[in-house]
Amino acid sequence: PVVSDGFASARNYFTRPSAAISEEEEERAQVLAEATALKKLAVDFLHPELPVVTTDPFACGRNYFTRPSAEEYEEEEAMDDRDEILEDAAALKKLAEDYFYPERPVVSDAALFGRNYFNRPSAPTSEEDEERAQILADAVALKKLAVDYLHPERPVVSDGFASARNYFTRPSAPTTEDEEECAQVLADAAALKKLAV
């Protein structure tokens, strides 16, 4: 590491006040000043959204054409045309923003309302509409079946008022010999299991 004395000091030989000034240094300073000004102009041109910064806090100005004492420099028709053009430009700007930013929410007036031309009560019905509704209902049912098949871990949702009973074990079901034999076999298997334990 470099070790230096805390009280050591130095100054630049070339920038000391008593240094000789040559023409090359003046030209170099002029070139650097012009480059700085060109850089500022380039930044202002490429970034018009940046605010204008003034160095003098007392600098002020006003628009020569819109001052109260200014004479009318446009005809009334030209002013109306200009206002219409500005309104069209604002509407186009809004449309462009809506196109480039579809994720923005739609803002509408609360007093606006509308209805669907095709779903109105007086709309003519056709067989194609009924078929389309049937196809959409079938697609929804198939989607539900596919989801139930792919996700058996989901709980079964049923209506609280839905009820059912077993057709074969109802009290009024007819008894057959096969059922009696099945019951006898099950009873024998239970007895054998009990003996084996």
C-alpha cells in the first residue's frame, strides 16, 4: 500500500494561477465549451419530455401572440378549424394510448347505458341461434366433465336438496336366489375369518 504523510500537499503545475496561458489551451477550452453546448442541444432534441431548466431565476417571458394587447392574427374560420383539428388530435392520441396500453381500465360515464342488439326481446330468433346455444351448453358440460376427470381430488359439489337411494337394496326390491346365496357365502366367509383369528 501507498503510505503518505497526512500533512503532505501538492498542486497542479499546469493549472496554477501563475501558469503561462498558451493559445492551444484557449482553443482547447473553446472546443470543450462548444462540445458541451452541442451535447446539451442533442439531449434536448432526443428528449423533448424533459423540463426546460433555466439558470436565471429572474428570467421570465410571455407569448407574443397570446398577450392581451395582441391583435387578432387569425380569422374566425381559421380559429374554428384549428380548434377542431386540436380536438381530433386529442381524440387520436387517446385512441393510440388505448391501443398501445390495453391493460388500462376502461373509463366510462356513469350516465351512459346500452343494450345488446342481438339479445333484445324483439330480436328475431333463428334455428342457428338455438343450435349455437345448445352447442355452447354442451361445451360447458364437457368442460366440467374434463375438469372433474383431470382433478379427482376436488370435492364433489351437490345440491343440498338432491336425494337418491339404492335401487337394489330398497325394501320393495324383489329378492332372488342369487342374493340369498351371496348372503350365505358372505356369512360363511365371516365365520371362517372369525375362526382363523
